[in-house]
Amino acid sequence: MPLASAALDVSGPRDYAFDWALVDVETSGLVARRDRVLSVAVVTLGPDGEQTGEFSTLLEPGCDPGPVHVHGLTAERLSGAPTFDQVAGRIGAMLQDRVLVAHNAQFDYDFLAHEFARARMWLPVSQRLCTLALNRRVDPPTGDLKLGTLAAHYGVRQLRAHDALDDTRVLAGVLRASLREAARLDLPLPLVACPPRQDPQFAPKPPKTACSFRNPGRLSPGGPLVQGMKIAMTGETATSRAELVGRSVAAGLNMMASVSRHTSALVTNDSSSGSAKARRAAAEGVPIVDEHTFLRLLRDVRPGTPHTPTTATATPVPVPVTASIPPARAPQDAADTPAAVTLPVSAPTPTPAPTPPAKPVAPVRALAGRRVLVLGGTHPVAAAARARVVELGGAAAINLSASVTDVVLLTGGDADRRMRRISSLALPTYGVDWLDAPVIAPLPGLNDRREATHVLPRGGVIDLPDGRAAAARWTVTASWAQQTACEIDVVALVVDEDEQVSFDEDFVFYGAPENPGGTVRLLGDGPTEQTVSIDLATLPPSAHKVVVAASIDGPPTFGDVGAIQISAGPGTSAAPLVQATLDAATTERTMLLTEIYRRGPRWRLRAVGQGYDDGLGALARSYGVDVAE
């Protein structure tokens, strides 16, 4: 019986039995706050996997249908179709009290949320499940995780790609098969609680024009304004604020919504007003000028230094950890010492990080293509074991998945709850001495894409492929142990050559998941996985680097959490081209994960893995973001 029609009996394990509402939308573009839904399909399944309902319709969007070559929905085909508000009630009834399921679920969820908001209705969804995130956990042996690829892998027949109803039927088969695999591996489902997104206030602000000039520093007493200076304003002004801002931007100044130590000047007619900006300016020693003086200075703004990419060098050299970050605790052992390694994209063999020599000398690539899960041990010992796996050419896994090939048991590892499943899967297990000179049994059909993924050590650097980096949104996905109880927030900062954000909105975090230009987005894929999506092709020249970091909410540290796994590649469904497993030491609550930065005409990615004892606020302020605690 084909998987597409086979029921999934998960009535026993309640962790996998839900009422499901599978959704697919075809849209006029990729930005939910701006673009519209052209067609929508909903298929409902019961806890046993049997289909209980189905609905699909074309929609009159009231706008240009966008990329017809992708979805085939011309204005003529959509003419006469109902508008979304005419079918919203029926769609809402099918979503009510069910888990919304989609492939890249945040995309479909955001579009539905905005359409329901336009219809002045409530989107009745409290949980969602992304089959893309679920299959990242399962990690099947496929070249990528696109819906069509997964359908072929799981034996689900696909008739018409980019047809909402057919895609939803295919999604049903992929969901059933994915749930079977999750149950076989005893994996928790990456269910995401859905916040209210019905109100248009959740839409990001309109794009702010990035300043074309570097910040020259503070306004000197009696000196001129210089293009690129960061200017903030507070209080009442005789000239309208819109006119002041417009004239300032036209002159090449960088208008800021807040004051930080990097602000060049604060414009106010009442420096003793006690406003938050005035207090911060006084505390930071930021020069203060009144409106009359500022208008006079605006008549003669001196030329600034344009943002330009750094000059390329013949020999790639990793960029050191930014000096503006608060000093980190000194490394305690070899596993805590950064490695400065550069990997050209054409060479699949990573240079190993320096470690003490093993007793027997093992081949450098002894674990090439293997994915090794380390269980048990103290955090430093487990970190050292994972570093040894990478040194031997393997990938260090942090969760059990279908791609794990070997298991290393440290002290207490045999008591891990996953051992029951590991035994039933007949995975080979070894003691820590195995890593001195591993002897492995060949696995038939070892996944070729493991060899295609560059495994970076901590500090490793790799050039991103020119064509692929420029053609797609580059994604960096961070995941951690599925047993983690504390909340971890992944954030991104877009910074200039001076390691400073151009404006506060370039700090992307859970409260502001997209910067104003939409070039950097935070995607919530599950409770133990988050993705940062970066459009490298449209980043402004002022954007020299995108820093991706993680912060723990509450008293636990990364010593309690363990390793963070990073994977990066072009697009959300592509196979990762880069992977790294990063271990902070013991007491850190904030960790720099990766940096994607310009090096001449190219983009590079560096696996950082540097932890800091201070919280997220201190990290953000070190990059020039004004953070209210």
C-alpha cells in the first residue's frame, strides 16, 4: 500500500497522535506583510493518520499574481475566484483545535496570519509542526529536504508540483512516513507554540535606507558634521521631525532611533528634559546640540568615507574574534581553544584543529562520512571527544537520527535514555579509547552527502561558493539537544566594518524576527532549533558581517546545555554545505556561533564557538545596540 494512503497508527504513543490540519499556499511573492495568497488547500487527518476532510480554492488577490512561471496562476485564472475573507471562516473551522502542518511551516503560517488579519478575523492556530524541521531531526539519506525529494524517498506519488491541493496530499504522505521514522528513533516532535500574529502591528517596519558612509565618530566642539555620523533626536522641535530627518538623510547622516556610545550627536532643545535619550547621552558623554545649531551645521556637511568591501588578499586569513566583545573567560583545556583553520570550498578535507597527539596514530580521515554520537561524560570530556571526531574527519552528532553511524559511550553514557533505541537499531557502540585509532565496519550505501558537507572545527573558515551564495538566501540553522529544558534564543546582528550595527533594527531576535529591509530573518523551527535566513545578494554595502549568536534565558549555562550544532547552506531545504559542532566551556550564557562576512568580493563563513559569561544585553551593546534590560 503506498504511503500516501496508508494510515498511521500512533494511537499508542500519544506524543505522535494529534488532529492535524495540513496546509499549502501559493503566493504572489515571499513577503507575508506585502504579498497575497493566490490559492490555499487544507487536508485534515485524525490521530490515526486517516484523512477526515479536504478543501482547496483559488483566490482573487487584488494584486499582480507575481511569478506565474513558478505557480502557473495567471490573473485570468484567478479572475472570479473568491477573496480570502469569503473563505476565511471555512478555513478557520478546519484549523480549529488542530496542529497546523506545512513544509517550511512558518512561511504558510505567516501568510495565513496576515490574510486573517486583513479579514479582521482570528487565526485559530495554537501549535504548528514543520515537516522540514521534523526531517532535519530524522535526517534521512536524501540529497536535500525539499518536499518532492522527501516524497520520492518515502514513496509518495507527486503529480503536480506547486499545485496547492496536490502538494497538501503529498505532504500528508510525507507526514505519515516522517512520523513513523520519528517513532522508530524515539524523537520528540518539534512542535512550535504559535504567538498571536493576527494583528498587523506584528508586521516589520518599512525598510530604512542604509547609510552609505562609515561612522566617523563624534561631533567635535565647533566642528562640522560629517557624512555617516549617527544622529539621534529627542523632544519638541520647531521644524517638523519628518523634515529634519529627511534633510539629514539626504545630507548623508545616519539617523538613529536611540542613543548609544557610538552616537555622534544628540539634537535636542532641552538637554535637561530627562528623556531616556538625554539621560543616555549624558551618561555616555555624547555631544548635545540644539536645533538651531544643527540646522546651521546641516548647510555644510563634509564628505564621509563610503562603505566598501575590504580588499581581497591572495591567501585567505581567518578574521579574529571581534575585539569589541566583552573579554571571555580563558580557555580551560584543549577542547576550549579556538582553531584558526581556513577551508577553500573546493577542498572537502578539513584541516584538523590542534589537539594533543593520540597514543596510536590514526588516519586523519578515519571517520570521513561517519556521524558519531557521544553520550555521557562531563562537559569538558564530551567536548574533547567531539573535537576528536571532527579531527578524524567525522561529524559530531548531538542528537540521535537516522544518519548516526557510531556511538561513543563515556562515563554514564550507558544510562542515557537513548541507549534503548540505539540497541534496537543495532548501532555500533565504543568506549572512548576507540577514538585513538578507530576501527570501523563499512556501512553499505553510506550517504554520499556526508562527504559533500564540509565539517568545520571551531574557528574553521570556508569561502562560500560565489554563484550559490549570491543566488539564494543563505541559512544558518542552530540546534541543540532535544532533552534541553531551558529556553535558548538565537539572534543575528548585521554590522559594518567597525563591528557596529548601522541602526538598532539590524539586531534580529525573537521580539523582532526580521530587520526592516527583510534581508535577515529569524525562523522558529522548533523548541530546540532556530534558523537565521540571510539574503546576501541584497545586503547593503554597509553590511560587512552578519553575526549569529545564541543566548540562554535563565540561570543555566552552555555547560548544562552541551554542544550547539550549526549547519549552513543556500535555501531552507537544501542539503547543508557546512556543519560544525560547537562546545562552550562551562559558565557561559551567551555564545557567538558563526560569522558570515565579506572578504574582498567573496563571502565567508566562520564557525566561532566563543562563549561569554555576560547575557545577551551586554553582547548586543558591544555591537552598538541600545538594549533595555
